[in-house]
Amino acid sequence: MEFEVIDCARETLSLNESATKDEIKKAFHAKALKLHPDKNQNELRDNVEFEELKDAYNYICDYCQAAEQPSFSGRYSFKEEDVEKNKILVTLKE
């Protein structure tokens, strides 16, 4: 998992450089309500954005799950140096 991809997913979800599981979930749900195809049936652009949002959420969730350590504090860091440190954990768990 490259930092650029994690950072893009973080920006898609409008997350800060660190977030809890609840903050990630709330950010996803807030944006999903606005972009969901059932609410915007005539907007193809919104449907594409909704799919991108789902992909970003899944990517962030996968990263967070793989990056958890025994000393985990409850907040996930998306700063470049932390993503790079966690890259080896993510690779080992894949």
C-alpha cells in the first residue's frame, strides 16, 4: 500500500491525518448519503463518485486493519512517515 493511494483515499473521505474507526465510518456514511445512487438516479457523475467513495473506504479499512499493533492507541495515522512505517506490517499481513 503506497502512501499516495492511502492519502488519496483519506482525502476522498475528508479525513484528517489521523482518525478513529468511528470517525472513518461517520465520514463514509455522511458522504455516502449525499452520493448514493438511490438519491441521485439521474446523476452518472455521482454514481461514479459513490463507487470511488466505497473503494476509498474499503482501502482505508484494509490499511487500518493491517496496521493495528498490540500497542494501538485507537487512532490511525495517515501521515506519510507513519504509512511508510506501517507498510511492512501491511505487507506481512497480506
